[in-house]
Amino acid sequence: MSLKSKIDADIKAAMLAKDKVKLLALRDVKKVILLEETAAGKSGELTEADEMRILQKAVKQRKDSAEIYKQQNRPDLLEKEEAEIAVIEKYLPEAMSEDDLKKALEEVIAKVGATSPSDMGKVMGIATKTLAGKADGRAISAMVKSLLAN
């Protein structure tokens, strides 16, 4: 079952359950998927990687908004964003643990032959493609920096 089909089914379920938060979050994700499918130069079909990228972007946007609401002392809006994050994250694969991330990055570093922080670009290029959907870009970057600094 494609992500779009899953979201359509869950939108119907949220409507029946009158779950406004879930409905709002899923409708927003569906809108982004439809826009991506109909974008110029697209075939109309999204790959699984495209779907994961869309979901990750939606979560990141909400986390950024939540951080702003936290700084501005707006608990009402912060709570809404956090609830939407929880809904969208259910569609993402489980994030890698720190140990698994470290192990995967050590393999990439060995494969590329990186030895110093100046090689970070080479490592990040391969690591972000390899670990797409499994780890956050900030976490990957921070871990690569620490591994190359040693």
C-alpha cells in the first residue's frame, strides 16, 4: 500500500473519529504529496525515497515551528505542533539508535577513506543518501564531525 493510499484511509478514519489534529496533519501531508506528484517534470508517481523526504520535511517544519513557539512562550501552539509531529512520525521508519548510526557512519568513513574534518563533505554526501529516512541530517552531521575530529 502506497503512502498516499495509507494517508487517504487514515484521513477517512480521522474524519469518522472527529480527530481534528490528525486530520489537519494528514491533509497537509496529502497536499504536499499531490503538489509533488503534479510538479513540472515529475512523472506523477513518487518513489519511496520521495515520500520519506516529504514526511521528514513536514516533521522538520513542525519542529522548527515548535521551537519558535517554545521561545515565544506559546504553549497552545506548541502543543498543536507536537501533536502533529507525533501523527506524521508514525509514517516514518523508526529512527536509528546512536550506536547504529555511529556504526553505519564508521563504515561510510572507511569506504570513503576520510581521515580529517576536511573530508566531511565526501562523507556527508554518501551518508545522507545511505541513511535517508533512517536518521536526521543534523544527527548525521554531528556524528560525522565527532568521528572525524578523533
